Amino acid sequence: MKIDLGGKTAVVTGSSAGIGFAIAKGLAGAGARVIVNSRHQDGISAAIAKIKDAVPGAKLEGVAADVSNAEGCAALAKAVPEADVLVNNAGGATFQDFFQIPDAEWIRMIEWNLMSGVRMSRSYMPGMLKRNWGRIVFISSESGLHIPKEMIHYGMVKAGQLAVSRGLAELTAGTGVTVNSVLPGPTKTERMEGFMKGMAEREGISADEAANRFVKNFRGTSLIQRMATTDEVANMVVYVCSPQASATNGAALRVEGGIVRTIA
């Protein structure tokens, strides 16, 4: 299968590192014009340089905007008025005891993980419907299905992304627009690798051993018994954004190594 996104513009929020970076690289490799987004221009410039090294001839632009607030979302939409592909990737997790999470942190998580996707979809989806082609992907998490006790607020916003994604898909009936969610499990991002390195140093083991121990201790139902790579997650996203995925709509697609023990 050869995925060709030539002539398409793809906006990937939070794409200077981690899963977002891998998605931006994958979409660029498929020929899309990719908008790399982050809060800081330095991170964007570094990401673009790395993607160009990996994908010669890649069509890349950068927009520095903080999509965890309404002003940043508006700034990104103003800089890039139309998009054929939107990947709502911006967001993140914090490990925190439920009884120690203040209201401000709940609100921050909602704005960062959930409202960023709501606002960006509201900006770009009308144009997709008018042109009768488009792809919106929310990067959710298996934590949206199995709410983790160590980060209940994160599980809540990831479940919210699934609800928004499915609801938006209902608005696309009979069109060439699709809206889907992709659910990674534990993934080897730079942030996670830093966390694993600290754990490894404390316990006197290698970083790989620490990562495997984390999966076994916190996600014991994993069938692959390891963390996924960012490219493994990005491969699913690139497919969902492709013309070949035209019959996949309103779906929650898992890339979590079999952690979720269900056949549906």
C-alpha cells in the first residue's frame, strides 16, 4: 500500500517532539504539507530540521502557538486558515494522587488535552465538509477506557476525547470527511524516556529494564510486554489520514499492545 497525501495540508498540534513529531514525520513522508506546531519556535525549528533530514524534500512549515488556550488555537487557525488533515495531538499526563489534584490542575488538563481539539476541530471541520474531504484524528489513550488510579484527571480527558471524536463523526454522515481516535498505550517518547532513566538510576537497572518493569507493574495486561515506539503509533495515524481509510469513521483504534482486554 502506497499512501499518497500529496496536495494535502496537515496540521499536527504539539508536534515538535514525541508522538506528534513522529506523526508529522510520517505525514511528510506521505507527501503532505505539514504544519508543525508547538509553543516555542526553537522546538519547532529543531523538529523541522530533523524531519528534513529523515524525509528529503519534505514540505514543512511551523506555527508557534499554545493550543492549551483559546488565544493560541485562534492564532494557529489564523496562520493556517484551511487544512485537509487535523491531528489533535497536543496534551500530556501527570501522575498525581486524586486527593492532591487542585481544581486548577483539572481545568488545565481539560484545556490542554480536550478543549484544544474541540477548538481546532471547530476551526477546520466546516471547510473539510464544504470541500467534501478531510481527516480529523484525536490522539486519545487506552487510559480513556481503563481510567488509571494514578492519573484520574488524565483518564477523564482522554475519555472526553473519545466522546467528542465520535460525536463529530456523526456530523460527517454521507461525506468524504472522517473523524477517528487513536489510542496509544505506554510509548517511548522523550518525556517517558527521561522518566524511565530516572527510575533506572534509582533502582540500578538499565533504562530498557525500567521501561519493561513499568509496563508490567502499571499495565500488566499488555500483550507485547513493552512500550510502543512513537513510529508504531504514527503508522496507524498516517493510515487513518489516508484516502485508503475512507471507510474508517467514528472509530477508536487501539495501538496499546493489547492492554485493553476486550474483543470489541
